[in-house]
Amino acid sequence: MIPFCPECGAQGVPLLFGLPVPAARRAAENGDLALGGCVLREPAPNWQCAHGHQWRDLDENAWDRRLLAVLAAHGDDLS
Ligand SMILES: [Zn+2]
């Protein structure tokens, strides 16, 4: 399940920190993923909406599943 922004109610996309793989960069260009860069804040947010709001959702499984689905849709170059 994809969480919705607690501030504006928009649907979230997974927020990914660190150096993105090419599929993640393509996904981010399409708005299916947000890139947080290499500086990790604590507590780290893991979702972002189209308006740039960031928040943390404790359901890590939902985040994992959504991230894998997004990467698969944009060509997973890890395999
Ligand atoms: Zn929002």
C-alpha cells in the first residue's frame, strides 16, 4: 500500500538516499521515485509527495515493494 502525504494528501513515491542506480535515476525523472541525495538525516524520511513534502512511514515492507516495482518498471540494471 502506498502512503499518502500527511501534509497535502498526495500519493507518495519512495524516497531513496545514496547513489542511485540508472533505473532509479530514470524513475526519478518520471516522478515515480524521489532522490534524497547522499546526506542522510535522522530520523530519515522514506516517502516524498509531488509537492516535495517528506515523511517517514514505518511500513518498510511497503517501501521495499514499491521501490522494487518502480525499478522493475524502469529497467532494473542490477540483474
Ligand atoms: Zn505533500
